Amino acid sequence: MQCGPREIVTPFRPIPLDVPEGMAPNEFFNSTENLDDLVHNNGLLTNPENLLLYRKALGHSNEFDTSIIYNTSKCILDPLGRPVRRTQVPDDVKHVWNRMNQIIIEYMLETFPDPDQWLVLAGEASLDATWPLTAPGVPSIRMLHNHFMVFDKAMLRDARFADPNNPNLTDGGQHSLFQAHMREVYRGFIEQLALRILRPCNDGSCRLALTGYPQGLPAWEVTGGAESLKELRFWKEYDIILKGFIDFYRTFFTQVSTRNAPMPGNVYFPELVEDKLLFNNDFLKAAKMVRDRCIVDAKYANAIRWQPAFKQLIYRNDNGKLIVTISQNSIGNAITELLGVVVKRTPDAAAYEKAEPALIARLLEVRRRLIAADLGEGIETEYWHKG
């Protein structure tokens, strides 16, 4: 079997939603009006913590595809002031969100048990609030949300190969800044984090045979498998990885911005930052290289995401192990592309409607389990009852 990234075609039903004249689409998608439409047409469940489970109208997969969004559209009207990563979420909200994550992942593993047949993944992305709303690549909904997806591996095997030079595919791999110039510094720093459930794994055991991805990313096996996701300790370690990444990213780009800058305020692991980064010649040499280029190359400087940008993912590898990985997402790739899956979404109502009944049945079963666990109340739409 030839290995390489795949490009699949996923049909969707066009959304009859008019963007007001004079607004860019991604400006409108961040509005309270649009979020109301999302709730009324695709909402599955909501709770007092403002977490909204919904059907992805423009989905990646028609086998299983849903998201939870921290819907702060009515309580934080400034799109640039909304939480864009888990570290900005109140503890009581994160507690509920982690329980929702665990139940949905458990359902996916139970319903799609064969790792040879199904690719199962869940994760979230930073929606970098430092980019202007109209900039290319800015996510359409600037609020923290995560994804739960399942792909049929037979479809992936039959799919055409994607262009390996697609910048979104190389973003977290061998061509990225961290990987090309600071691999050992980054690995050495992040491997110092205090983890018990998450165990570092080598690249070979983490890559999918079909695609050869992920490439060049630190990865950890979830010891204990799905049962460990029921432990609060797992979710604390999942956050530790993110916090370590944020410390590294912020420290590096602070040094890029200002030579010999002091440690950024409110870092999570100050002793580690001081010892492993601010006294590391390779780290500071890479910062100088980027700084020097920024001074003479306006296009390069404009493309930098100065605040932490990432994708963090839990997925099942070919051996049935759960793996956690995190990408230094400097470009803006889709979460599936960390695993070498490029999704081309195509408007085709007839094709989508063939898959829709089974998809909705699965989403409603997940909703039933969440309601039973006191994690929210059902939403009624044109397509399903409140239940």
C-alpha cells in the first residue's frame, strides 16, 4: 500500500444563509445573529455553562462529525475578547467540557471499534485573536470549539493523494520553524513536563500507515486507553502539554520581537523556561534569525502569528492506542491535516441526504448520553425533537 496524504471529497447541503451587504463572511459568522442560526438549525444540546453541541453543517465527515463550542456570543460581544483556548476557560466550564469530551470519545470508540476500518479523532484549535477578522485563514467562528470526527479508512485508501507540498500539511512537520531549527530544544523542553498517564512515544508508532502522518510532532500514548479519559488526571495532563507549548511559543516570539527580552509574564513553568530556553544558545540563535528576517521582509513578518497558535489532538493509531499530539500551528491548517487528511467539501444536497439519517441517529445517541449524565438539555430543530 502506497503511503501519503489523502484528499477526500465530503458533500454538504448548502446553507441558505444570507450575509448582510457590506460584511465579509467571516465577520458575519462571528456575530450573535449567526450563532443563533447555528443553534436553531443545527444545535443538539446546550447547558448553563454556555457549551453548545451542534451538528457540523459544513462537516469534515458524514460518518460522524460534531463540535462543542463555548458559545460566548451573547455574553462577550467583542469577538476579539472571547476565549480562544482551554487555558482561558473558567474552571467550572472546563470541568463540564472535559466530561462531555470523555463521553463523546467513548461513544466514538464504542461505535467504531476497529482501528483498521475507522480513523477516530477529537481535538481543538487555537483561534488566534490577534489576527484581524478579515484576514485570510481566520476561522469562521472566533470562539473556542473542538471537533469529534470519524473517517472510513476504506474511503481514505481509495482517495487521491493530496499535494505533499500543501503548506497546511507541512505546517507541523519537517518544514516548520520549530522542527527545522529548534527540534532538540523543543523536545527537550516539552519532555520535562510532569506527566504520569501520558507517555512519550516515537514517531513511527504514532504515524498512520495510510498517510504517514503526523510528522515531526511530539506525541504521547495514553496509558490505560479510553479508561484513562475518565480520570481527572488525564485532562490535567492534557492541559499541562498545552501550557508547556504556550510557554515555549510565547517565550520564543517574545525574543523574536525584542532582543534579550525578560521572561513573559504569567508563564506556567518559569523555572523550566529560564533553565531550558532563556539560557539556550540554539533557542536564542533561532529567535535572532527570525527577528533579522522580519526587519527586512514585510510579507514574512506579517505572516507571523505572534500569540500561541496550535492544534491539539487525541486520535487512535493503527494499533488501537490513543495518542495525544500538538502542532505549532503557524499557518492555519485544518485539524484533520495533522493526520494527513485533506477534506474538500463540495455542495451536493442529494449525496449528503443519503448519509444524513445515519449521521443524525449517531448524534442523537451521543446527545442522549450527555443528557443522562446531566450535561445539558436537548435543542429542537427542523430535523430533530428536543428529546
